[in-house]
Amino acid sequence: MDFLGVPFPVFAGQLLIGLINGAFYAVLSLGLALIFGLLNIVNFAHGALYMVGAFVAFLLLDVLGIGYWPALVLSPIIVGVFGMAIERFLLRPIADLDHLYGLLLTFGLALLIEGLFRQVYGVSGETYAIPAALQGGFNLGFMFLPTYRAWVIVAAVVVCGATWFLIEQTRLGATMRAAVENADLVRAFGVNVPLLVTLTYGLGVALAAFAGVLAAPIYSVNPLMGSNIIIVVFAIVVIGGLGSIKGAILSGFLLGIAEGVTRVYYPEASNIIIFVVMAVVLIVRPAGLFGKTA
Amino acid sequence: MTDITKTEDARTVRARSRSSSILADVRLWAAIGFVLLLIAPHYVYPVFVAKILCFALFAAAFNLLLGFAGLLSFGHAAFFGMSAYVTGYCLQTLGFSAELGILAGTAAGALLGLGMGLLAIRRQGIYFAMITLALAQMVYFVALQAPFTGGEDGMQGVPRNALFGVIDMSTNMNVYYLVLGVFCIGLFIIYRTVHSPFGQVLKSIRENEPRAISLGYDADHYKLMAFVISAALSGMAGSAKVMVFQLASLTDVQWQMSGEVVLMAVLGGIGTMLGPIVGATIIISLQNELAQIGSISTIVQGAVFVFCVLAFRRGIVGEIKHRWALWRSRSS
């Protein structure tokens, strides 16, 4: 049973891995896009906070004995509150300066957070067991599908969909979009825009933490897990353009799949395929696939 | 909105136009610095000072782009590291003499800069930063997998071939003076670039790009030129580093290295000639002190970054210049 020159199980297996990576890319770039929309900064600390999300889940289990399902809710809340504190006390004072300062500040934060965790936990990483309900898998006839991996994809799609719904279909989302267009005007209508900004940063960071908890049982919980993924997510964000929620989600999944397919045909290039796609997009369509302006 | 590079306010500029005392003479300070660097290796471990000089040149090259063209690159490790590999390969496998090895590395940096610059200047601001970071990461993966770099092991025991084929480079002292020469050439190129009509156009593009374009300047062309010069000089710094440590490794191409050079420039003072040198000296000394204690160095660097952005945006040299100018305008 061959498919495009390779055995179909091999192809499907890599496609699945691609989809899973794509799920993480999608949730992370969605958070980046949300934050960028209102704060106009690229949150360099996003990867570090994704890592913190995974560590909070690990610590909840290790120290307090709180399992996976509560952690899936608790960890994003804890990291989200931490993120709101970062926004309120570090990012707001420099909000009126060149946005590159925001990038530099969050880069420093990423170093700081990562360094602290590395100091305490080393670089070898901790393991986090797959919850009992999601162990095992299905035999699809042509391949074995682990339940947890299927769950990751479903959870990511649901969370992305819910966030899209929140932004595009609710009153709160409408206010947020209005604030993106013209913050001063929205403020004149009596909306507490600074609070909205803080909440948005919290939400974006909570998404990163959610991805971190999802990742914990798949990858080892490692202080370096964030910086490895965040640069790829940056490339995806350049490809998709930071302008739209849908664009961020779609390009996340698409590039994850592209990475998986490349691993089938030319494994050596699978690490760099996303950067190559980024280069091509920059030449053909500098504003990004879903971007409006350059 | 204040621009990241506009650290001088009107008062500073007005005051500077009046200050023409001997203390403000660039040539005097350059001469003093040069003499100090000439005698330094007799009092301090020469390899340590040579390392500082390499990174100071790297930071100054980076600052040429950020401080004078307003472009924040997060991918300068690519030039530094790739040039180190090329120089290492030329010295080790091809048996080039020292100066040819460094020239080859510099050329590699320029070429890579041309390729990355062509892509990166298509977007501005934070996108520029993200694109350079992503492209540099691509270079990192290439370095990880390409056969000639030695992968995880890197290139070790790179020979210090003789300069021009005749001058012996086997002692640390001789290598130090070679690096000092490279440093001076690099810094002179940066100084001339900034204080030339080309540099003035760069500044005008930084301040107001649409206006510069409307005056007939091809902004993209100027930005690309600045990018290539900066990349070439970063490459030169990387090549010189190979001569000092006889080693080229993945550390040189990693994104952490790109971040370090940003920190050196920010800490020392963006858009000043001396700032990156001061910043590099402090960061390298700091790493030297903290190297033994796990990741404390990363933590301190992160904290310094946050502090600089929040409360010390002019950097050390920028702050001194600012205070000095204020003091002069008050006392005159």
C-alpha cells in the first residue's frame, strides 16, 4: 500500500506528528497574535511561559498531587495571572515607547525565566505521565493512533475555535477588536482599555501555558522546551501575518503538516522547511499569507 | 512614540554643538585607547583581552545597524558563527595563512548578510527582528547538519597559521596583536561609515523613511548596504575569535549569541561609538566571573536586559554623554 512513493503507514505517521506539532504552533501563534493585536509587541517570553505552563502542571502533580485534568485549567490561570502582572508592572511603563523595547524587555524576561528554571531543574527534563483516561490508543487498520495524541489535536482545535468565537462573535471580543482599531476612541466610550490590555496579555499567555500542559506528557518537561519552539512559531507568524486570528491558527496547522510531510521525503530538511517557506513567502508576498499591510 | 535610537534630546544636541574642548576630540581618545590596548596584554591575560576585542567589534558592527540605521537584528550570531566555521575550515583543511583565513570569513559574512538582508529588509520593525532571528536559526540547523562544521563537536584545534605565511602566530601575545589590528581596522570602517554621506543618509532613513524616499534616496538599497557591512564586520569578529580560541562551535551560531550582542549594545549605549565596546567588556567580564555557577550568567543577563529597557535606555556611554552635555549647557 504505497502513497506518493512511500508506504502509507509511514506517510500517515509523519502526518500525525505534523498535525500534533501544528496544534502547538497554532495555539502559540494564536496567543502571539492576540497580544500583538492590542499591545503591538511581539511577546518574546511566549516560549518561556509555555515552558512555565508545563512546569506548573508538573509541580502541581509532584508537590500537591493535583492531576492532569485540574492542571489543564489551573496552570493557564496561574500563568495567566503571572502574565497580567508582567503586563501591568513591566510592559505598561514602556507602552508609549518604540515597540522594539517591548521585544527587548520580553527577551530579557525569557532569559531570566529560562535561566531560573535551568538553575533549579537542570537541562535533563522531568517526565510527566499520560493521564489514565488517555492511555492506550486505537488501531486504525493502517496505523496505531495513541489516544493522547488524538486528544492533543482535538483540544487544540477546540481551544482555537473557542478563542476565535470569543474574539469574533462576542461583545467582549467586539470591544477588543474596536480597541485594536482605535484605542482612544474606545476609551472615550468609557471602556477601561488598560484593563482590557492586561486581560488580553493574560489570555495570550494562558494559551501558551495551556499548550505547555498539553505538551508535558509528550515531550519531557524541560527548561529549554520553550526557546526551541518559539523561533519556529515566530517564522510561522511571519508567514501568516499577525493581522488575523484565523490566519494564525491556519498557518500553525498548515506548517506543522508541511514539516511532517518534509520529514517523509527529505528528513534532513525538516528542521528548516518552515524557514524556507518563510523566505519564499517574503519574496512572493511580503505582508504574509493572511496579512493586510506590510 | 519615541524612537528606540533617538536617545539624545534637543538639549544634548544643542549643548554638543558648543562643546569643542579638547576632551571631546575623538582622535585624542582613540590614541589613548590604542596605547592602553597596546600595553594591556602585558598586565592582563592576553586571551581574555583578545576575546573582549572580538566581541567589542561584533557589538560595534551590530550597533552600526541598530544605532545608525534603526534596524534591530536578532540574527547576528549567524554571521559571527558561520564566518568562524569558514575561517576554521580555511585554516585547518585548506591551510590558508592567517590573514587570508580572516578575509575568507569576512567575505562569507558579507555574502550571508547579502542573502539574509535581501529577505529581511522586505519588512520593518518587529517583523525585521523576527525574520533575522528565524533565518539565523536556519543557519544554525545548517551548521548542525552540514558535514564540514563538525556538527555537535564543532571544529577543534584549528591551527594558528602564520600571518602572511611568515609571521609566527603560535604565541598568545602575537595573536593578541593580530586581533588588535583586526579590531582597529573594523572600528575604523565603522567610524568612517557612520561619519560619511552614506551614514548621514542612513540616519535620515532611520528618522523618517518616507521623507528620505521622497528626497530620491533608495532606502532599501541603503539599508541593504548597511546590513552587508554590519554582517561582514560581524564575520570578521567571528574569524578573529577562531584565531584566538582555535575553535568554532555551535555556541557561536546559536540564538543566545544573537541575544548577547543585542545586550552588549543596549547596555553600552545604542548609537554611540564607544557604547558597544563598554557593553562587550562588561558582559564578557561578567561571563568570565559567573561561568562556574550554572546558569547564573543567563539569569543576570536577563535581569540586566529588563533593567536597561525599564530604566537605563541610554546605556552607559549614552547616559554619560547625556549628563556631560547637560552639565556643560548649565555651566556655560
